[in-house]
Amino acid sequence: MATPSRSLPFVLPNRHARVEAGTLPSRTLLIRDGTSLIDIGSLQSAGHSVYAVAGPEAALRNFCFARPDLVLIDLCQAGLDGKQTIERLRGWTDVPIVVLSYRNDDLEKIACLDLGADDFLVKPIGTGELLARLRAALRRAFGVPRSQLFKSGELTIDFSKRAVLMGELQIRLTATEYELLKAMASHAGVVRTHNQLIHELWGATRYQDAVHLLRVTMSNLRRKLTRSANARTFLVTEPGVGYRLELDAGMSAAREVH
């Protein structure tokens, strides 16, 4: 089957306007197999227009018709090859891809995220959390920021001034430490793999050397952000995978970084 051209108008012209107006969610292409138990009714009740297809071939055939804002891949125990599906879609579309899987396997998570998935969720997962993660993926992809501030608990980042504060204390960061924190804030609450962060910070480089440099930079960044005795770290290690910037539990929202 011929692969569709990237020049086709896959991006809906009013996506940013819908996000800015707070009218998420939107069109969702659900890729699944016959054993999938995902509740389409819950997605529809939350406002998603769901186009369900079986497998990557059907997804490619129907993509132009569905014109989705988001792709949800439901991996079942005997179902789809998620990595192949992500790789084929990423060959010609940039819409956010969220993966659902029963496999709580670090290598599988890393592979899917590195191939271009925006989030990887392990089943079983509550409907409320699933919908929240879909909204977050859409905001990161298409949101229009009203503010240049990111705030979570005591942590504040003013991107217009490249300023970082913990409470009222301004934190002095090196250029690399700041770029690492910005990369984490741009995907707050979501795991960023070593490969993703290395690519964003240094581009192509020797992986082992870059992993060591990333770990040293993250260690220095954490130390500077947790100088006060009662400070908690916002930068959480996901063993064998990467790092996640943890949002404050009391937050109602976080600004997206663009």
C-alpha cells in the first residue's frame, strides 16, 4: 500500500483555537484489535469523536478521512505490534500518540517512547486518568500558552526571563541545566527517556557518554532545586527508563512550554 504524502492537510486549521478556547477533547483515532476492552462510550461521553480501526494498515487507510487530533493505540495481550504501528504513523504524521498496554515492561516503554509515542499507560487504568492523560497530550501538542510561567508547588519557571525560583529564592542554573529543566517542564507529569533528553540537549552523540553527562547534569539540577532542608525533588527517576517532572498534587493546571 502506498504511504500517504505528508503534504496532505492532516492538521485541522482550528486545532489551536479549540485548545485555547478550552474545548478539548477532539477527534481520536483508536487503533485496536478484536480483544480490546476499551470503553468507547466513555471517550464519546467526554467529547471525543472516536474512529475505531483494526491495526496499522486500517489506520493508514482511514487517517485522511478521520483527520484525528490524537491517536490512541490499545495493545492487547495477543494484539497489535505497537512499535511497528508507532513507527509507521510517525513516518508521516506528528499528531500525539498515546499507547495503552498490559505490559509493564521498561524496555517496551522505552522503545515506544523513543519511536515517537507521547505517552505510555499501563492497564488497567481508570477512565478519569485516561481522559486526563489524553487532554494533557493534546495540550502539549496544540495548546497556545497564555503565560510564559510554569508553576508547580514552590517551583516557578519564567521562560521569558529564563528565571527559576524555589519559593522566593532565585536558582542560578547553567545553560545546560536550564535547558534540561525546560525539557522536563514541557512534558510535566510524563516520563522522558534518556534518548529523548539526550537528543533535545545535545543532538546526535555517543550514547554511553551522553547518558553519563545527562545523569551528572540531572544530579546538579536536583541539588540546586532542593537546597532547603524541607524541599522535595520534582525530578523523579524512572529506573531504567529516564526521568519525570512530578506535578504538585494540589495543582489545578500547569502551563505548557512551547
